[in-house]
Amino acid sequence: MEERHKILVVDDDADWLDVCREMLSQLPSKPEIRTVGAGARAIAQLDSQPFRLLLCDLKMPKMDGLQVLSIVRRRFPDLRTVVLTSLEDEEFRSRAYSLGVDLFWLKSDMQQNTKMFLDCVESLLGRETDLNSGFRGVQSKSLMDIIQLECMSRNSTVLRITRGPLVAKIWIQDGELLDAQVGNVRGEAAFQKILAWKSGTFENMAAEPGHERTIQRSINALLLEIAQSIDESTEPAQTEMIEKADHRRTVWRLALLAAEGAEFVVTVPPDGQGKSEAWGTHNAEQVTAWTRRAAEAVKRLGDRLEAGPLSFIAGGSMERRLIMLNRDDKLFLVAWPTEAAENELLEKTKKLVASWDS
Amino acid sequence: MGSITVNAQGNIIASTVSSNYSKSLLGDISREVLVIFREARDAQLPLAEVNVHFGSLRVTARETRGGAIIFLMPQTALLPSPK
């Protein structure tokens, strides 16, 4: 029988620990969940038995979360770590990431996007094989995933990547790739060398807006070219390639959802041409079925009214706004928070849909 | 172009749409709109309003106690369009 993974949650708020326990008990892999109320007790627990994942609050008396994470990084390098905090300060976020945490979540976001949070945690619990590859810092992702995330989020940062004695840097400004350097090599050649690394550690450093730009091509074009050349040179088994592609697609789509601020996305292909997919919603099956039926009802309506081709469907309630549109015969239903106007949401939906299969 | 008010059973209570639109056509429109609202509720996606944008026509429907008010509006180049 497969051993259940163990998750340790540390927070000085007993009520919050109960919330976490209840939420994490919904994880499909049914991990064993332990909770402690102080940083010192968390370290003692980690010393006494192996855990797969640590969920750590930042603001705690005596030993705070950053101290706990600092100790964990040194003593338990394989332990996955997630920060759960109410502190909406960017400085804490960057300090936590510089300590090698895999994820940083605000408690309010976690409660609003429970499904996405649980998907991320489940992904962190992941497969055993994930442990031996990837970059410490944000889950066990490839460097390509990390750079895609930074660029897609329009971040400005300098990624410092170390692999044994090798040190490399990648400069990103407003989501654009400026430069890369490893040893004496710079530009695209350096970027290609760095992306061939399969493991290492990385940290986000302060952006350097004035840094000289040596890379002119778009990040997507470069990543595509490099991914192809890596695939050709390593020739991994076909199933492994498919798994990697699936993983990358999952990360990309979850990041897209988070970056654009959408609540969920459902895609429905034409009958008999692939399966529907849902991201960020609990009742995927029902929403998918409704998407299909609503599209059929609207098609009948359009035929009856002879009103020309369908452009899009928008719907709204107090809770959310929905935009449904068709792209390449595939239906996309995207749910958004209610603040934005329909026109704005339509543009955002088109943008998200256009990037969906990137 | 006008509006139709329908009750929860799909019966047309009031209409300001031109008589060029037959009763059966208006009945079909009402039924499809109510289907969209009802099935959205069943899928735990309750909707208060639906806008369907066709090339030459926009159908806006607002739910009212199980029924709906449905507005039919032409889409022309002179009207503001979300495109």
C-alpha cells in the first residue's frame, strides 16, 4: 500500500489550524496532517519524523516564520515549504522566496481560491521522481517554468541560479528578457546553456532596470527553440516527454489564471474531439455540461432569429461574471470577479484564451 | 427592437416587439433563455443576467422570479459595440 505523505502546519492561531486541517483533508491524496502552534515545536516535529510538506505562518511569537524557514532550508533541504500569511507586504514575499519556499499564499487568497490552493499543494506533494529534479524555490519546476512565470507576470527581477560551482544570472525587466550570463558567456548563448541545467537553486534578486539588453528575441520564441533543442539532444522516453509537457501546461495555465485574476476556466471541445477541461472550479462536471448546453441553446436561438454568427455570451450575478466564446471550435467559459465591465472582461478573456494553449 | 416579459412557465406576459416577429418565434426565444437560466442554477452558477451577442442582434435577458425580461437590440455600426 502506498504510504501517505505527511503535512505539517505551523501557526500560532488555533482556529486557523482547524481551518487548514479541514481544507487539507479535502486533498485527493489524503495526506496525514499534523499541526503545531509554535516554530520551535515545528522544528522538533521535523526532527522526529519525515514530512513531505511544511505550511508555515510568518507572524508568530518567539520564533517567527522566516526563522523557521531559514532553519528548515539548512536542515531539511528536501522538505517542500509553503508560506501562509496575512501579511500583504511584498518584502515578506521576496524574503520568503529568497529562503527557498515553494509557494507563498495570502490566507485571504487561499480561502477565496481553495480549489487552486489545493491543486498547488497536491502538486507539491507530487511524485517521488519530482524530488530529484527541478529547482528549489518554486515547487519542483524546471527553470523554463520559472522564467515563463516571471515573464508572464510581467515581473522585473534578476534570477541568480547556482548549480554546484556554477553561477548564472538572468535579467528580466517588465516581463521582457534582457540578458543572461554564465561565466564569460552572455546573451542568448548563455540563456541556452543555463536552461540546459536540470537542477539547482535559484533566488530572486532586486531588478536592475538599467542593465544592458543583449537578448532581442521574444521569450516565447527563445523558450520554444531551446525546448526543442533540449528535447532533441536528450531524447527522453515518449511518456516522460508527455508527462513533462502536461506538467508544464498545468503550471502555465494555473499561472495564467492567477496572473489574469480569473476565477475559473472551462474548455469544451466539439463532441468526440477530445475531453473537456476545467481549471479552478469545484463542480467541473456540472459547469462543463452547462457550458455545452448553453452553447447549444444559443445556437438554436441564433438559427431561429437569423441573427448572424455568435460573437460571445456574457452572464453575470452578484458573485461573478462569465464570458463564453468560441475559439477554433473549442468553447471557453471564463469566470471573473464582478468588478470589471463587460467590455474589459471580453478583452481579458480573449487574451487569456489566446494564451491558453501557448 | 423591443422586449418580452415571460413568466416562469415560459408564457409571454407582455411584449413590445414588432408583430413581424411571430408568437411562436418569441415563444422559442423565451424557452431558450429560460433554459439557460435554469440550467445555470442547476450547475450552481446562478445568473441574474445574460447577454448573447450575435452578428446583427443582441439578446439581453434579466431573470425575474423564475421568469425573465428579454430585450432584443439590433447590433449596428452606429451602436456602441463591445467588439
